[in-house]
Amino acid sequence: MAHAIRFLTMDACERVGEGHPGTPLGAADTATALYRDHLRHNPADPLWFDRDRVVLSNGHGSMLLYALLHLSGYEPFSLDAIRRFRELGSPCEGHPERAPEHGVEVTTGPLGQGIANAAGMALAEAFLHHRLGPDIVDHRTWAMVGDGCLQEGVGQEVISLAGHLRLGKLTFLWDDNRMTDDGEIGLAQGDDMPARFRLSGWHVEEVDGHDAAAVSAAIIRGKADPRPTMIACRTIIGRGVPGVEGTRAAHSARLLPHHTGAARAALGWPYLAFEVPGDVQTAWREAGRRSLPDYEAWQARVAALPADRRRELDRLREGRLPEGWADALRDYARQAAAGGRAEYGIRISGDLVDRLAAVIPELISGAPDLEGATAHKRSLRPFTSADQGGRYVHYGIREHAMGAMMNGMAAHGGVVPVGVTYLVFSDYLRPTLRLAAMMGLPSLFVFSHDSIGIGRNGPTHQPVEYLASLRAIPNMLTFRPADAVEAAECWELALANRGGPSSLVFARQPLPPVRRDAGENRSARGAYVLEEAEGGAPRVTLLATGSEVALALRAREALQARGVATAVVSMPCWELFERQERAYQHAVLGRGTVRVGVEAAVRLGWDRWLGDGGGFVGMSGYGASGAEDDLWRHFGITAGAIADEAERCLGMASGVT
Amino acid sequence: MAHAIRFLTMDACERVGEGHPGTPLGAADTATALYRDHLRHNPADPLWFDRDRVVLSNGHGSMLLYALLHLSGYEPFSLDAIRRFRELGSPCEGHPERAPEHGVEVTTGPLGQGIANAAGMALAEAFLHHRLGPDIVDHRTWAMVGDGCLQEGVGQEVISLAGHLRLGKLTFLWDDNRMTDDGEIGLAQGDDMPARFRLSGWHVEEVDGHDAAAVSAAIIRGKADPRPTMIACRTIIGRGVPGVEGTRAAHSARLLPHHTGAARAALGWPYLAFEVPGDVQTAWREAGRRSLPDYEAWQARVAALPADRRRELDRLREGRLPEGWADALRDYARQAAAGGRAEYGIRISGDLVDRLAAVIPELISGAPDLEGATAHKRSLRPFTSADQGGRYVHYGIREHAMGAMMNGMAAHGGVVPVGVTYLVFSDYLRPTLRLAAMMGLPSLFVFSHDSIGIGRNGPTHQPVEYLASLRAIPNMLTFRPADAVEAAECWELALANRGGPSSLVFARQPLPPVRRDAGENRSARGAYVLEEAEGGAPRVTLLATGSEVALALRAREALQARGVATAVVSMPCWELFERQERAYQHAVLGRGTVRVGVEAAVRLGWDRWLGDGGGFVGMSGYGASGAEDDLWRHFGITAGAIADEAERCLGMASGVT
């Protein structure tokens, strides 16, 4: 059975002339043990909610997964698809791309992400197991793991946290081949990795990874242990190809006909390319059907559920939010519009999440050791090793693990992950934003402390380039609300955005109210005219986001007082504005007027909206440590400076420079 | 002596009404042991090349460092400066900002960075010790470390690597106070941290961190051990303030007069605010002068050096490159211009670094397990535990540690750090780009595999948003050369850029030659007209970077054949172009013509150059797995598509849409 994986891999790699055969050849026996003896799945229903989740964290070994899916009977992974490995349009892509409906749980490739995704899945399972009961949710999460995943910081973070949270149904199958792309593992690593896991509270097994029975026995021992399990499977990279196996070159060896020929001779595999002999095929198909009784029993239990529990389960597995979930936000917006009080930006978001948590029981919040400063815990009790029904994760000072675990939770389904940190620390988890966007996962990231407005903590903690860098990520919505009304609107839009992640960016400092209406969700179009020009058509349009909208309103007053008709546009979400019709965009931007962008951040990207002759008030470098008001003045981000910039642009436009 | 630190901290925090007193109060005794008994420095000459380096990795505890610098006699840290803690313009900023001339070695605050910087400094010291001899370089690197630094992935990466490389003169003083911002450490961590260090090959000591003599004795034992040392100093956070010490609130407690009053009573410190009694002051000043004999002996040894060694040392400590260093690049450019062969992008950079390494003996290259794919090792022998004169670092699969260690090397001085990885993995080390830029450190980052041009590895490995996100970082130069000539020019500009980092971005695939001249460094102005329009003033200007410049040239041919006079502008470095005079910019951009940007990346930022009515050919989402040529066609980035986009824009401009 393992040789079937090996030769599908070799034949596919030989055909396309590239690929990474080292891992599939080395880990074939380990994976066979898992799929043959343990994996709970149904290839005919890849989306079975209570299936085990499998993550190929060393995603470059993608042919391992494709061969397993093909042999187990996942239809999209036909022999034809495998023949077209790495061709445009084949599901057998260079690295696995998320397609749970086909059996690929997450996109992997950037190392370390997959094991953190797996930990997030295991957390989601533990939570749902607690909430829905063991009859409905009781499955395991398996991650195939390479050395890279364990060397990466995000991997180390997740080892610590998963052990600490006692995610007992999480198992890592470490392909311990002692060879990396540069050469022997000893070039860059001397750690005793099993010991590393033990000291973080894992159950550890060490076995011969080419002995499937030994791996299977280790899995059984791991299942019996309440701790997460790491099985060190000692293997030989590129196993089976004479002259290649065990060498550095095996990692991404180009396999030529003489290699595959020699392997056929060495392993006694007299079959043609892409041929799987009937008995092996039968054994694999039988393995693929091994969980059918479990599957049917589960379906029967679900069918027998009381109607309300059944509806709730259907809602969760379809990723729908509860009926009326947005009411809490709309009530809040109405109160805020009527109240007219300035509120600390991030605390507004905390208030909103508190209300959301009350109506969305699957919402799981958390932060990397910033609970107090970000205020997104409130009434939620923590998720701990002893209480896995908790809904707030203390991630520790581990932003990267947080982001990647949130993606794993979102990919698992049935939970709504929210994670909060300072905007400057979004760089620490940036790889996870990209992957959430690429996978289309609705992870909800909240970033606080969004500008020099934080004051005295200084430039390391003052974002200036982050809004631009977030907006650069395709398929993510980046929101920067101006006040409590917009915050509620943006939170509603973020939660409704099911096809990708959202980033909600908040000031730490108080946001003065700029909106006194709360009927229509005006943020839904991304940008809108907040304040029309008075006394004629606008000569100036001020475009602003977040805390700078209030400044723009004051600048407008100054300009109007000088006789310059000025409109103010709030732009809480560029991506949504980009999707609007040209006519709406033109109406909002006020073509024919001088446009000035206002944002306490770098200009990059703003010229999209400013057009020729536009102006900008923002940051051109890093911030400084000082009192908030001193900083706004020091960096020239004031109502007066905005009005002056508008006048300068008007002068340029009329030729009077 | 420790109480002097405590009360300066308390008084400064009380005065400004904020700050993070927990660490300075808790670690005061530990730091006193270091400064009183061990630190090799000279407050009168903070830039002494052979000084010990101190990094406050838990940078929020900045008052600890400011108090130490003040008490030791570093002039900028006057009492007045401390009184203005966290005020705009004070050197006592919220977090330490690099100012080695004042005694602050690196900017810290984002957790984990400081300890990785320290490891980079220790690596630089080990290398220079080997190269210049122990008479000239023989100092230690000390890092004060909090729990956050050790929980962060980058911290975990550096523990593994520093142990493996046996950086024996590196010492971590861990402030083991078992309290983080969220509460007790047990909320998010169960690891046995001393064991964690031991298994990565560290010497570990565990002491009472409030017993300065015990800490000092542990330091002595650590010095005698050839491994790096971690001293776990058990402390109480906020030590000395009744009602605050030992609590979660101590981390960033707001200290009021009743707190400081109670502390004065409890610790028997009857002095006024900001008053340091004479005997304590004397003891501190004496400690500050403890290394004077060493300092003078070192100066004498340097003065006695043969002239050539002296010149070399001066060159290294001033950060000047050797005379004639650029000749190798210029020769290469001339050969490339004459040769006219397409070369693999990243291999061009590898060739250049190979030549540079031959003339810049302090150049240290390295990559995170991508030696083969990035080709920046060549003749360099590895830096290992056994050979610390090596000049290539196998970082393992640890991008974040690489970036932060490079910053530490650059901050140390005397070495030129170059680090190479794939462009998509720049996100893994992005926090280090920002810090290099903020600190003004000339770290040299090389990013390969820069677009869908990599082909079959698929979207995880195909950057689309990275050029925009790199360009968003203030004070970093981002280069994307079009061919071998531009590559040599850009490398020269990057090495000459001493006030901040540079990122050099290369295609994996072959770059066809676009430049046949190599006299003037045309990349120096950031953008230039590569090919003028023929047959009249240009109606279209195509602006392109990197591998797309060759496409733009072919599109120009198509447009010229259709009778559209078209110029092509190559833009290898936007930041340098931004610095040019308006007249030059206008001349290059061809105001009055239709401009089309061409880059296999997102549009964000491009509108700065395109103006109203401009066009763009690039990416709007993620890539795909397939053959390179299939991808260019699939995503519509072809000479034909560029010509069509130009025609479309011309039609719009003339009203014929």
C-alpha cells in the first residue's frame, strides 16, 4: 500500500520534471498506517462534520496527500488529475490548496502554518465536543510534520500552547528524516526534539517510520493519552530510489526514467507508470470505507436529534450565524448615534464583541497577552486544559500561533474565531492573514492602537505603514471605523464577509462621534459622503479614515469659514469602495474638486483616490514618544494643517502656487 | 544601588502618570549585579568598539536601562532627561530607541527581537574575535529578557540556533517573575524554561534574582562555560511597592504618590523624588569606571597595531567598505552589458555576492535552509560552532531569527550582514525589516522567487502583495532589478545605503537583458527612460520593474508597429525616484502621455505614478500552480495585454471608449 503512494509520486514527479518526492517517499509508510488503521473519514462525503482532520504541514510533499486522496477514493483526485500534477487547472497543485469538499483541509506550504492550523482545529473540536456533546463531535486532528515546521517560530509557539491547553486529540506524525534542503539536520539544529515536546506536556512516541505496524501501535498509545501526541517517525528521505534515498538531493530531486526504473527493480514493483495493481487498489478502497459504520451511526444520531439541536448543528456546520445576530450591533449603533459620546476606540470593539458573544455562542475570542489593553474578554471564561468549553484563549505572547490557530478554527468550521492584538504586532502574524485570504477563511482580526495616537509608547508601537500593507493583501477586507456607529457597521460587514478574513483596525484613544444617524449601514459601500459642502458645489473633498475623520470635519469647518465649500468623505473600507459602480465612486470622490487624503499613516495607496493634483496629510516616517497631543502637532496632522494642504492644492490647481 | 534604579523608575513613572515599572523594579538587583561587577564599558566613550553590548529585550521596562545609563554616567541620560521620561524630545522614550552614541544599542519593544539582536551581536563578536584576534575583539553580549521574549516564536528560534552555534559569550538574564500582562504565567505557559534552554545546548543557572551576589556568581560560572548562558533570575514583579509587587497590575501599574510613599517607607529610602544619595551615586560612578583599565589597555593595543591592521580596524568600526569595493560590480555590469545573455535572476545576485565577498571580508551571508535555491553561499565556508570564522550562516528554517540576528550584526558593527530567502517568506521576518528601517541599520535583505514567474509551486510561493508592502516601510530601499546590469547597479546602491536597510528583489526565472550600456549607474535615480519613443513625442509611457521590463519592451515594439510612439521606463527603486527633483520625475514619467504600469503584483501604490487615466497590467489576486508560460498567459501579463491596455487608455483619453 505504501509503495502505491511511492510510485504515484515518482511517476507524477518524473512526468512533470519537478516536485518534492523526498517527503512522500519517506513518509509513505507512516501515512499508510494512519489511513489504513485509524483515520475517521468518508471519501464519499469529504465534508462530514465529524470527520478527522488531516493537515499536511510539510506541504511541499503534496504528492503524499494527493496519492492518499486518490487511493482512498476522493473523486477529484483521479489518476488523470495526478498525471497532471502541477499543471494549471489540476487539483494536484504544487502545494495543497484548501478544498475541503475535495478532501484538502487547508492550504499548506509556508512551513509551520499547518501544525498551527491543526492545533486550531483541535481546539475547535474540543470546544464543540464540549458544547454539542461527544455523540456529535468526537474526532481527531492529524498533522504530518517536517523538520521545517518544528524549526519555525510559529511551530515552537504552537508546541508550547497546544501542550499547555492539553489538546488531547491532536497528533503530530513527525517525518524525522534528519535531512533538510541545506543538508543534514545537524547543520542548523541540535535540539532533542522529542524532549522539546515532552517539556511542553506532550505524549511522545519514537518509532521506525518505515514500520507501519509500529506507527499504528504508537498511534493507539497516543489515543489513550489525554495529552497531545507527537510520534517521531524515523525515516529515510526519498526512500526507495537507489542513489537518491537518504541524500540531501532527495528533497526536491528531479526524477528521471532511470531513477524510477531502478526504484521499480529495488522495491519489486513491476507495474507500469501510474498503474496500481488490483489487490493494492482494493486494500486502499477498503481502508477508505473503514469508517463507514461510524459515519452511518453518526448520521443516525444526528437524524435522531431533537429538531432544535438539529437546526443548531446544521447552522454551525453551514457556517451561518444565528438569526438576528446583527440586531445587537444595530441597537448599539442607534444608541451611539443618539448618545454622541467619545469612546475609546478599542473599547468600542470590545463592547461590540461582548454583545456579539451573547448572541453567537460559537464566537471564540482571544489575544496574545493583551487582555486588559484590548478588552475583548469581558464575560467570556477562558478556554483552558481543564475547561475546554471556555471561549477566550489566552494565547500567551504568541501572535503568530494565534493567527494560524484562528485559521485552523475557521477551517474546521462551527466556530467564529476573533483574535485581537496591537496593529504593530500584525506583522508578527502577517503570514496568517495572507493564508486566511488565500483560503477564503472568515477569520476576524482586530488590531488596536492604530496610530501615533497611542502617544508615549513611541515609534515601535505606532503603526504607520500597516494600513497600506493590510490593504495590499488580496481578498481581505480592512476596516478602519471613525466612531462607534461606524464600528458597529464595520463589525456587521466583517461578520457577514464569509469568503475571506477581515481586519478591523481601531484607535486606542477616544473616537469623537462623527455619525449621528444609524439607520442605513453607510459603511457597506466602503466610502460615503459624511458631510456635504455648504454654499455651492464642493471645491475641496477631504477623504479620511478612522480617528482622522473627526479632524477632517474640523478642517472642513475652517475651510468653510474661509469660504471654501468642502465635503468630507469617510472611507472605512477601501476594498468595498473599490467594488462600487464608477458613478457612485465619482459622486463620492467629487471629481472636479481638489481631494486631500487624511490618514495618520504613509501615503502609499492613497493616490488611487486623490487623482492628479490631490494632497495628503499623514506620516512620512516613524513616530515618536510623547504625549498624544504633542505628537499630532509635531507630525502636522491637525485640522489646521489639513485646511492648509487643501488651500495649497487649490492654489496649485488654479496655477497660483 | 538597586534601590536607586527602583526610585528613579518610580519617580519617573509617577511624574508622567504611566510607564511599565514592573520590570525595572523586579530586575533592579539582577541588573545591578551585571553593571556593578561585570559589564565592560566606558560611559565616556559609548562607542568603544570592544565594549560589551547590552540589550534590554523586554523594552517596555525602559526605565531600567535609562536608570542604569544615568547612574553609570552616560551623559545624555541626565536627571533632567529622566524627569522628562516619555516626553517628546527626551532620550528617555517609552521604549528604548537605538542611539549607540548614547549607550542604547538597539531599539526594543516588540518582544523577542532584542534577544535575537543579541544573538546576532554575539555572532558578530565571535566572527571578529576570530578575524581580528582576541586583543582587539573580546567582549560579551548581555540581554535582559522577559517571559514575552521567550514565548515569541522568534525567541524560540534563537534559543535553538544560538545554542547550536555555541555563541559562548552570549548571556541572557531572564527576569523570571512568573507574571505577564494577562496574569500568572501559568495562564498560557507550562514549559520548564531552564530545561528548554538546556536541550538547545545552553549553560543554565537558576538563582534568586533579588540576590545580586548570587546573580554575580552565576555570571562568573556562565563566563567559564563555552556555551551560551541563560540565568533564570527568580524575581517579584514590581518589587518594592507594597500592594503592587507580585501582582498582575505591576506590569504597567500607574504609580501614585501613595505608592511611592509606601515604597520609600518599606525600602527605607528617605530621599526626595529623583534624589540619589551621594554614597550610592559614588558607588554607581565607580562601577561605571570599573572597565577603565581594560579600556586603556585596549586603546594602547590598538595604538600599537601595525598601520595596515589599524587602518583595517578603523575602517570596520566606522562601517566603511574597502576601497574599490564597487569595481567588482562595475566589471560585472560591463560584462553583462556586452554579453547580452539571459541569466536566472537570483543567480545573478549570487554571482554578485560571490564577487562582493571576495573584496569585502566582513560580508556574512546566509539563508534559512535555501542555500541551493538562492545560491548565495558559493565559496563561503559556514559559520559553525567549531569554526566561528565562517561567513555563511545556515539559519535553519528560521526566517525571523535570521532577520533579527542580521539586525544585531549590523548594530554591532564591523560586519556586513546579507540574508536571502524567498520573497513570500519576507512576511515571516517582516518585523525585522521595520526595526532595521527604524534603527537605520544597513541590513541587506535579498528576496528571490518574486512573482508568478516561479511557476508550478503555486500561490503560496507566488508573491503578489509583497512589493507594495515592502515599499510601505519608511526608510528602506526596495530594489527590483530588470536584468544583470541593473542588478549590479542596485547592489551597489544597496551597499552604499548606510542609513537603513535595503531589500533586493529578484526573479527566480531568467531575466533577459534589457540594458546594453553599463557606464553610468542609471538605477541611482530610481527610474529612468530605458527606451525612448520613436517617431515623435511619446503618446504612451510604459512603466515597469524587474522581469516585466522585458515584457514592456516587447509591448513597445507592438505599439510602435501600430504607430503609437511609446517610451519604456524602468523603475528599479521607487524610493530613490521619489527623491528626485520634480523636473526629472516629469521628464521620466512623460506627463501628457498615457502611462501604463506593468508589474506582476497588485496595483496598490502604482497610481502615484500613473496619474488620472493611467492603466495597469498586473495581478489582482493570488496566483496558481502551473507552468510559467501558462501562468503569464492565464493572468494576462503579456506584451499583447500591455499593448491592449495602452490602447484602451488612449481611447479613454480621447473619449473613444
